[in-house]
Amino acid sequence: MNVYPRRELFHKKPQTSIYRVFFLIAMILGGVWLIRGVDQGEIERPFTPTATPTRSVASYSLEGDTLFAAGKLDAAIAAYRESVRVDPSNAQIWAKLARIQAYASALETTDPERLARLTDALGSIDEAVRLAPDDSTVHAIRAFVLDWNANSSLVCTAEELAVAPTCDAVLDFLTEAEQEATRALLLDNQNTLALAYFAEILVDQQKWTQAEQYILQALEREDAAQLMDVHRVYAYVLESLGDYKQAIEEYDKAIVISPNLTFLYLRAGANYRRLAFGALNEDSAKPLYDKSLEYFQRAAQINEQLGVLDPIPYLSIARTYSQTGDYFAAGLNVQKALDFEPANADTYGQLGIVFFKSRNYEGSIPALMCAVRGCEGEDSCIGRGLDGCDESNLPVVVKGLALSPNTVVYYYTYGSVLAALSRPKDNKCGEALLIFDEVQAAFPGDRDILGIVNEGRIVCAQVGATPEAGATSLPVTPEATATP
């Protein structure tokens, strides 16, 4: 009898596939590897927030270059500072930072601010030289920074300048600058920046013929046409030679390369003003003054577009109006500058000089007092030519300026006005004589200044000797001696 096996109608024998087994083993091993990687930090957990990316040195440097070209020098300096923070061993970045810091000093309005900028620039370029002692461009920029530090009004004392137009500190800076430029050219005699900066140093050493030779060599280099520095220095050389017209043309070339650097407009405008000052008559001077104002106004417009609160263009406009005798317009522009920097003592001094020239002698006293002695509270607003402080014109603390060659005009003008307006019942000579004593002690060898001081002393002596004499005439004082 044949018995057949039962058919598997309801139960099927399990069959094992080798591929299925391999797949399951791979999945198990993959899971173990994944768990181990997450635990050891080799693999990020899903949905973990992305870390903030670290910016590169090149990114910060590019931002700094862009901001410099845009005229935002403070922001450019900040970008380069971040760049050297990321890579403190990059000598080229330190050198670029130093160059911008030096140029930024040209936009400062007081000696301490200029000196601070230039001191920072010197520190930056010294670090660059330490990192790259054989880099020609680094040495060239150090020559430039040293030359700009060789400013007698910044590094010389009043006593030194009273006996000589310069001092040992200036000569030391210029000597070292020349050595740096020479070193840069020894490392690379085709370095365009080194040739240009050497020419600038030679101008400051009053070696005008050599300066012209070096800047002409720089202009022959292929990259010269694209370097703002070369055209700026060439303009400076031309200024020193009295060729103001061609100097303006070079500043215009520099402006084409860097159209948002306001100090280029300021220098071109100053050259137009110098041409106007030397014009034969008022008719020929007027269009030159108008061009001067045009450049200064363009600088003010650029700052307004960039959101830069820079008072210098308005001070330049004021100086031009003062030169044309329009003291009302000059005063308005100085007051506009004070809106930006209401605690700037030097600007109070300039406003006081404008009031003095316009024969607003009483109005000049509060402004000059803020410049010389400092002021605060309600006096700071009155010093700005206002009736008093309000919500739009808040009181500030103004620190008086130290006596120096740049500020002595504020001192002797203040003392002269106090003396001239003194009356027996309103004698201001006590303060005036103190001012005269300070000025005489600081400038014992300057005949012009001593003449003003002595005249003021005579006026005060007359007020004290003859109480019934009445008003005395104002002493004649020279105009503010600012370079056009």
C-alpha cells in the first residue's frame, strides 16, 4: 500500500535565504557602528543645530579693502583687526591695517586723536616687520607710517617749536623713514609703493628735486596707474613745488581710483582754495573758490550717504567762506561740525575765531573759553553760539586744549578779546593776564605772538590805571594762521 506524505495545506516549512541572513547581519553591524560613532562624537546627532561658521582671513581682508574704498575707515580698521585676530602671524594683513590707520589720522580733527591713530599704525607695522623682516612692501609701508608720524605739531613741544620749526623727534622719524624706504628698495627696486613713499619722505626732508625723480620712477611702473597712493604722493610733490593746478589733476586721478575717500576731495579743494588765494583779482578768484567749495561739499555728501558723521568737510567749507569774508556762512558750517562732535574743543576754537573775524567779539568769548579752558553744562551750549541747551542741543563736557603751536591762536585771541572788552566795572583782565603769562612762557622767542601779548597787557594796564577812561579799542590780532 502506498502512503503519500500529507500536503502542507496550512503550515509551510520555513526556508532560510542566505541573502536575507547577510542583509540582517549588515543591518545589525551598521547599527552598532552608528551608535558607537554617535557616542564617540564622530557622527553628529540628527537635527543638531549647525555651528556658526568661522570667517576666514581672506573674508575679513576683502571686507576691509571694500570698506576702505568706500571711505568707511573706522569700519575698515575693525575688519582688519578681526583679520589679524584670526591669523596674527599674517604680516601682510598687519601692514594693510597700518596703512589704513595712518590714512585715518588725516580725518581726525585734534592733535591727540591724530597722534593716537598714528601710534596705532606704528604698532601694527612694527608687528608686520617682526613677522616678515625681508618683505619689501612691509618696509615700504613702515616708511610711510614713520613719515606721517614726523609731524612737528604732534611730537614737538611748544618750547622746542618756539626756537626752531622742527625738533629732534621729527628728524629721528624722518631719518628712520628714509632708512626703511631704502631697505624696501634694496629688497625690490621695482616696488612702486616704495618709490612713491620715498618721494613723500624726500618732500618732508625738503629734497624736492630728488622727490620728483623718485615719484616719476614710480609713475613708470605698470601698476602705478591703479594705485591711489602714487597719484596722491605725486599731487603732494606738485603741491610742494607750487604747481597746484597739476596737483589737482593728480588728486582727480586718485579720486577716480578711490571715489569715496573724502580726504582726497579735501586736498583737491584745498588746492583750489590756494589757487584762489593767489589769484590776481576777485573776479578770477571767485570760480576757484566755488570749485573749492564744490569738492568740500562732495566730501560732505559722500559722508552723508555712507552715514559717516565727519565734521572735517564742514570745517573746510567754513575756512573757505572765511577766506572770502563770508563769516556768516562760515559760522553756520562750524556750528554744523559741532553738531557732529559737540565736545570737540578745537572746533569751539575755530568757531570763536570766526566770530572774532566777523566782529562778534562778545560771542567769541564763550566759544574761545570752551576751547582754552573747557566748559560744561549750559556753558557748552552757549559756546556753540546757542541761547542755551534744549532737547536737540544737549549739554556736554568739553576738555580745554593744551597750549601748542596749533592752539596758541585760540589762546592769544581769547586773551586779547577779554582785555579789549574789559571795563572798570567789568574787568576781565584777571583771566586775560593769566592767558598772556602762559603764552609768553610757551613762546618766548616768537615776536609776533609776544607783540600781541604785550599789546593786551597795555590795554589791561590802561583799564586798571584809568578807571574812568571808558572803552578801549580792540587790539589788532592776526588772522588764524591755517594753511589754505
